[in-house]
Amino acid sequence: MILWKRTALGVAALALGAGSLHAESIKVGAIYMDAQGYNAGVRKGIQDAAKEAGKDLEIIETNAQGDVAKESSFIDSLIASGVQAIITSPVSADGSYRAVQRAKDAGIPVICYNTCLSDADQKEFVAAYAVGDPFDFGNKLGHVAADYFVAAGITEPKIAVLNCEFVEVCITRREGFEAALKEKVPGYVIVDNQEGAVLDKAVSVASTMLTAHPELDAIFGEAGGATLGAARAIRAQNRVGDVVVFGGDMTTEIAEELKQYDVIKAVVDISGQGMGRLAFAQALSVIEGNPPAEIKVPYDIDLYASSEDGAGWLEAHADGIP
């Protein structure tokens, strides 16, 4: 197996005997996109996977808060601390690559999860990318939304989007969503599309959308904060039964909303804990000198589209961690 180690002359790969890594602690850096529920799940998944693998994990972590400068500074700190791998969900495909490149140049493998760099930069700077296909993510939800509109006799649905499109993966989610709509309700119209990934902002932006577009039929929330924010805004403006939500990312609050089934009608989700487990497994494999054959390592996408699905999620996640 291979252990990447910093040296006075730079960085070198030090070949170790089989099993020697098991006797040492693993020092890993982890960067979360924000502090919302999904990332708590990723963190727990990483920690649980380390315990189950019999590893003594030292994790140095931070919340990048969607800020490329904070992300860059923290990666530099991780490089200086001599971590053996960095697990991260890059803030920006264009803005994050320089910091990731510095880690690669320092001999520290970078494992992306959920978001990553451009395809070209992935090949050059990233060791592995744990990801649920973002087009499939949006497409599954779009088909449920389209079926809802068809059943309701809405041939030209007016839809607003609360987006997280400062990361490329969310653009692809919308493209998948719209592809399904084009297939089944080609008369649909996206009447508004604004950023609202964080809950407080999502509530505010959704409220403005509802006021500006009284004809609105639905809101598509591209991520968890957007999904819950849209539902709360609809309730606050007494639009329940008038406007519905289709969104991404399960949390306890979103599952409770789905269980009521009067506002949120469907949610697609990539388990935070499952993604954390997968990302850690890739980090461990890379540290041990066994990188994946393909950079992109797929993770399943779940669809929850009924009140019973919401109740089932709550039962399966009694600790509230997605």
C-alpha cells in the first residue's frame, strides 16, 4: 500500500508493508459546502465508515460556507498539517481548482463528493469523485412533477426555480428536471429562476416569487434549503393547495412536510451518510495505493413521492441525520 507523506524536500510516496497503515491513525481533511443537514450526514458517514474499517481517524474539518476564499485558505492549512487525503465538495468548478491543484502538487490526493471540478480538471487534479448523477437526480423528480401536472389537467404549468447554480451540479439537476417536463408537459414555462440554496434566503426569495407570480403552479427546489424554504413560504402566504413543491435533499423537516403531502409532493435524495461512507472508502483506497479505475464513483439516487415515503424516512432516520 502507499502512504503519502510530506518530506523536507517536498512530498514523496513512501511504500509501506502490508497492514502497516492499520497500526496508524489516518489524518484526513474534510470540507463541507455548508452546515445544513445533508453535510451532517456526510460527516457522520465518514466517521462511521472509519470506525467500521477499524481506523483511528483524525479529521480536520470546516464549513466553507459557499466561499471560495475560505475554502482555499483551509486547503492550504490542510496541506501544511500533512493530511493524507482531502475530502471536499468544491464550491466552484472554476474557482476551486487552484486550491485543489496545490493539494495535488503537495502529494495529497483529493476526493470530491457531490460537487467537483470540470471534467478536464478532475482528470488532472482529483483522485476520485463520489457522486449521484445530477441529471438523473433532476430527471427522476421531473417525471414525478410532470405526472402530477398531467393528472391535475395542467398543460402549461408555471414553475419557479430556487437554485444552487453557483455549482455546476445544480445546473445539471435543472437540465434533467426540464428534460422530463419537455417529454410529458411541453407547454411548461419557467417563470423565475433565482438563487436560494440557504434556508433563510430561500424563504425570502420564494416569498417574492409567490407575490410576483400569482399564477404559479409549482416551485422546484434544487437543494434542501431551497426545498424547505419554498414550502415555508407557501404556508406563510396561505398558498397551500395552490402551489406545490418538488425538491431535492431529505432532512427531518422536509420529510415531515412530505408526510403531510399538501405542499411538498416529491423529493429526490442522495443519502448524506451514504455519500460520506463512499467518499471515505475512496479516500482510504487512494491512501492505500488503490485508486478507483474511473474517477467518478456512482452513488444511488432515492425518490420519495408519497406521504408514506416521508413517514418511512423519518422512521429510518430517528436521529435526524440524513
